[in-house]
Amino acid sequence: MSLKKTYAKDKGSCKVAFELPDAAAEGASSVYLVGDFNNWNESATPMKKSKDGIWAAVISLQCGREYYFRYLIDGLRWENDWNADKYVKSPYSDAENSVVIV
């Protein structure tokens, strides 16, 4: 699992590929990418599962910021990105949010 970043030539935006391996979402029928970039909307950014079992979504983000996010599996279980740029404590529970820096 990794965050793959592709910066625009003008460095104003960055396409980030978020990936969650099947081992982290074993048996899942749905995975959503949820974060401050989509107002923590639990259904705004569905991820697609590839033939090799990796759940993926690509979004464009404004550069010069940090974005908090997590993965929502089957609408019930939250998972962090194992290779996030860093982690921060969530203000809503005894958990951490993943962070991507672009």
C-alpha cells in the first residue's frame, strides 16, 4: 500500500493515488476514501478493487497542504493507510487519522 503522488507541472495540484491492499480489507464488499478533502463524506469517494486485490482511488489535491483521511470498509470499520506520510490524533475518538502531504 502506498500513496503515489503525481504533481502538475505548475506544482499547483497533485494527483494522489490511494491504495489499500486486500489484506487490510479482507472480505470487504466496499471501501470508501474519506477525509477532509471530501468533508468526511462517507460515500463521496468509492474505491475500486483491481484483479490483484488492491482497492484504489485517485483524486486531485491542492499543493502546499496536509490532508487527513481514513478508509471506511463496508460502512462499519475504519482503517488507516499503513504508509501515510504521518498520523495525527483524531479529535472524535481514541484513534488516529492518516495524513497525506502534498
